[in-house]
Amino acid sequence: MEAAAVPAKVRPGWASKPRVGSLAEEAKLVRAIKASVRRDPARALSLVTEHGLRFAGGVLVHEAGALRVQAACALGRVAEAERIATSLPAGHAWASGCPAEEKPTSPAPSGEEGGI
């Protein structure tokens, strides 16, 4: 019998969607991403990519997205971080991209020290 002919309620989960890991596995990966953001942001980005492949519809997808923004900010990739941030829900802590202290600042022109 073809999978399409079997009612959805009795069809195995793998017949209708790709297999994904458990919430515990997803949480473990998100913790690894979080641990890497400041120490090794390039590694964190790699782990976020892995998260996207393994847990595309996961419960922690927004947390992984926020960690991607943080890692991009840590690497000075402000434009990339701000592009990614637009995919986060409005009001999310990282939905506006890099915080001001993460954004590179241009030095004051010579002779101007920013004083009054």
C-alpha cells in the first residue's frame, strides 16, 4: 500500500516529514552553540548551520537564529547579522541586529577627539 493511501493518523512520521532529532539533542546542540559564540564565533556559525540542517522546524529555531546573530556580530559581520535578525520574531532581544557596542565605530577624524 502506498504511503499516500494510508490516513495521516496511522502513517509513520517518516512518511510525511524528514526525520529530526529529539528536543534533548536539539537543546544539547544549542548549548554548544551558545558556549562557542564568544570563544569561537566561527565555530558557532558552523554549529548553527548544523542546527538548521538537523532541526529546521525545531522548537529552538529562534534561539539558534539569535545565536547566529550574536556570532556574526562577534565576527564584525554587522550587515549579515542584521539580515539574519529580520527573520527573528519582532521584539526578540536580537531582532534588531548587533547591539551598539558590537558595531564597529569609525574613528573620529584627525584633530577631533569627540570633546566639546
